[in-house]
Amino acid sequence: MNAQELITLARTQQRAALDEQAGKSLLAAYGVAVPQSRTVKNAGEVDIAFATLKPPLVVKIMSPDILHKSDAGGVKVGLQSAADVKDAINTMAASPKIQGARIDGYLLEEMAPAGQEMVIGGLRDPQFGPLVMVGLGGIFVEVLRDVSFRICPITRLDAAEMLNELKGVAILDGARGMKPVSIDAIIDVLMKVGGENGLLMRHADDVAEADINPLIVSGNGAVAVDARFILSTK
């Protein structure tokens, strides 16, 4: 299924947003790396899916009624066995915050290697059109709002300037004993999202908001661990 077909299917299903699997498939269609994953309907389907993945795994609830999965108890990480995965799914299904929600299934996903958390996102501004955003993850974006915006389409120079505008940019170079991360990998993702042929430009009429949070960046690459796409109302 190509990128536009993913969006069309979501609209046909009268969804306001892409589910996480569809969102990551959309990113993958633009060359953004995402973890290996499988979906299951229930704990009974875990064994077959688990055999195709490399633990540790993370399990996430898939529901059109649950936008913030962690707040609802819909995320479990560090799972080493099929039994662990089944227990996590059964616990989620029994949670009071989840029981009343529509459940599409559960996403089983390989955990990304350790690295620096980044946030890349975007929105469609009524006046300027698509905008792309980048920031450091964790407290930097949640509390300090350390982010930078540009009007799309951006160039690689624009992307580099966005990173240099961040107050915490020194962290990317390995400040305070931390390992440096690949600036080129971050710029590559910014271009795939906000560049001339990027996701936000190609789907400007369909994507109202985009949120890749976190993007885990290491010394040799970047992986989109979570993705959320809100569709525009036409």
C-alpha cells in the first residue's frame, strides 16, 4: 500500500488520524527508518508474531479512541518472551482506561537501540501552508519548548540552521560525556518530512498535524519510534 492509499483508507474508515502502524508505514514510504513490527488482534496470535521479531519488544495498544497510549497504560517495554507479551496484552485489555475503547489490535515492535531522543513534526498553517518543526526530546520539548520551525519546503541548509537554533544543540555533539549523534541522519529525516518532495509537501491537503516523537538518533542513524498523523477535515 502506497502513501496516498494509507491516507485514503483511513478516510474511508472515517478516522481522524492514522493509527500508529499506518503512520509508520507512511514514514517508511518516504525512506524514514522504523522498527520491525507485527500486529496481533489478541494474545492468542502472539506466538507466531513473536517468532519473527528480535526481543526486547515493546507492545502498544492500537485504538482510534486512545491518542495518548502511555497515559492509558497502553504501552509496555522491555519484553523478552512471548509469555511477557501475552501478559502485557491481557493486562492492557483488562485496564479500566482501555476496556471501553475500540481496540484494533496490538502492535509488537522491536525496541530501537539507545540514542538521543528528538522530535520532528509539522502542521498546516492557514496562512503559510505546511510548516516543519524539530526539537530535542524529553524535557527539552515538554517543558522548555526548545524547538525550531520553518516554512516548507526546506533545504538541507535550512535543516542545519534549525538544529543550530536549538538551545540544547550541544547535546547532539556529545556534551557532558554523552555520545555524539549523526547530524546528517537528523537532517535526512527533516528533508524527507519537510523537503521539496517530502511528506508534508506531497500530502499538504491531507495532513493537518504530524508528530514523530521520539525519533531515536545514534551515531550512525535515526529510527522513528512513534508517529502520529492527524488528518485534515475537508
